[in-house]
Amino acid sequence: MTGMLPYGRQSVTEEDIAAVADVLRGDWLTTGPQVDAFEADLAQWTGGVGVTTVSNGTAALHVAYAAAGVGPGDEVVVSPMTFVATASSAAALGATIVFADVEDETFCLDPAAAADAVTSRTRVVAAVDYAGHPADYDALRKAMVGSDAMVLADAAHSIGGTYHGRPVGSLADLTTFSFFPTKNLTTAEGGAVAALDPAVLKRARRFRTIGLVRDRAELRCPDEGGWHQEVHEFGLNYRLPDVLCALGRSQLRRLGEFKARRAALVARYDEALADLDGVLPPNRKSWADPVWHLYPIRVLDGRRREVYDRMRAAGIGVQVNYVPVYWHPVFADLGYRRGSCPVAESFYSQQLSLPLYPGLSDADQDRVIDALTAALRAGSVRTAA
């Protein structure tokens, strides 16, 4: 038996290692020149929209919500088909989370459902680019006409993608990225926040740096001394260090290659699964150019658990993405109940992520396809017997 194939994996080269080693030999480890350089590099992928780096994807969400002014008494509308942090980071600021269902093709936030969920207390509507496919941001903004809520794109899966030819990072008031190892590029741990409004970006950068104010023109006691700094509003230490920004810069140079390889693997999966009974491949809208972070199939006829177990036993590290957020006990204990987002719940009951990462070879992908085919046929034979 060969080893377990993971559903996602980082791609690290000797060039990446050399970039990190160069910083380790230098004078800066924490906040230094690589931070500014990485943020500038990222802005080339967001259509020039300003970016601030942070320590991880969850921190990016927390920083973005804080920059949007989210606090007690506010509501934040969230898609349930996401990792829990999309909701929990707003709840940590005192907001009430309102879940809105997803579309039944892309499993991104349904604009009509989001519009129904918006009230006068809504501060942010958070869409999620599920699996790397952008949400329908134009439709979302149209559905929200009359609301002054900000739109946040949780783009943890989708950096490098486009929507109607416009880059991810420029589509919403705020965009958050994750650079976890399984994502489309990695800084080991890391993330970033992009903001259309420079004033919002400034609040984000200040929040991620403990709220520190160093600009003499903004100090309340500017004549205290050259060492003086102040905190005007609370923030947290969410800085991404120089050494990890160097890794990110090196990775970002290959984002186009990563995207192309993921697209090739998706095309091979699509072809192999087209005539395979019992599963449905992911959909794609004509206006989207995704960076496929996940390959989420739907396993039909109530067989997802069985197929998951069979493939894991065969050494294929399939995964389920995600448990609807409000099913987590922390939300259940707050009174959230199952059944509120039926499209998301139906999708969850069928969803299975097949391995997808740039280093996945064609031969290993064939192994995944063979294991999936065998798992489906084994159950069918048993049922027929």
C-alpha cells in the first residue's frame, strides 16, 4: 500500500527555502522590508487595491471586521458553507451572526437570501468564494440596494481568480486571504486584508499592529519625544513577520503556475467523472475564472459517509468542507437551529473534496479516480446482492 494522499498540500521549492534563509541571515525577522514588499506584490493581484498582511486567515477576518467597525449591536450576514472563522471572528467582536443560504450551483452566498437577511443593524455581508469560485458580487450589491452595509469577500480559497474579468481582491469593500499550507500559496501561517477605501485599510493596518499610532501628526502628545507612540483604539498583534513574507513573495511568483496546474487537474477530474454514476462534479459560472482550491464533488443517494470511509481506507485523504457553521455547538448553544439554510445542509450531506494541489501527479490523480470508482461500485454491488 502506498502512502496516504492528502486532499491538499503545500508546494515548497529550493527557491522558497533560499528566500527564507536570506532573511534569516539579515537584520529583520519581524516587521521589516519584506512586509512592505509582499504587500506591494499582493496588490498586483488585486488590481492595485491596497493590502495589509496579517498572521493568519482568521486574523484577516478579525481585522477586516474590526476595520469595518463591527461591534455589539451590529449584525453580520454570513454564508454557512465555510470554515467557522468567517462567523466566529465577527462574533468575537460582539456582533450577532445571521446566516443566509447558498446558491445550489456554486454554493456561494445566495444574493436573494442575503438581501432577505439584511436589516438596519447589518454592518457587513460576508460572501465566501467557495472552493475558489467567486461569489456573484454584482448580484449581491444589486440585491443590497438601500443598505449601507459593507460587503466582505472571504477569499481564502480564491486569490488569483477573476469575476467578469476583474481580480479577486477588487470585488468587495473588504477582502480577506489565507496563506495556510493547503491554500493556493502559503506563508506557512499567514493572511492578508485588502480594502477599497484607503481609510478602512489604514484602520485594518493599525488594528493588526496593536492599535499603535506613530505618525507625529496624529499623536495627542506629539512633543513627548522621538520614542513616543500611542494607542487610540485597541488592536491586536496580528503582524506577519518578514521571514514569512519572504516565503510569500517567493510563492506568489508561482501563483500563475499553481493556478494552471490546478485547472489541468480539475479538467482531468471533470472528464473522468463525467460518466461516473453516483457523483456530481462542481459547477462553474461562465463569468468566473476560478483558482480551484478544492475539487468538491457531491456523492448521491446518501452514500457520502460510505464513500468517504472506503476512500480513506484506500489511502485517499478525502475531506468534507464544511459542516454548516451554525451546526457547531458554540452556535447551537446560542440558539441557532438546524434547518435554517436547507441548500447548504443538503450540499453538506453530499459534499466530498478530492485531493487537489499542484504537486499531485497524473498517476496519483488516477489513483484517486480509481479509488472513487471502486468505492461507488462496491456499494452498488452490495446493494444489488
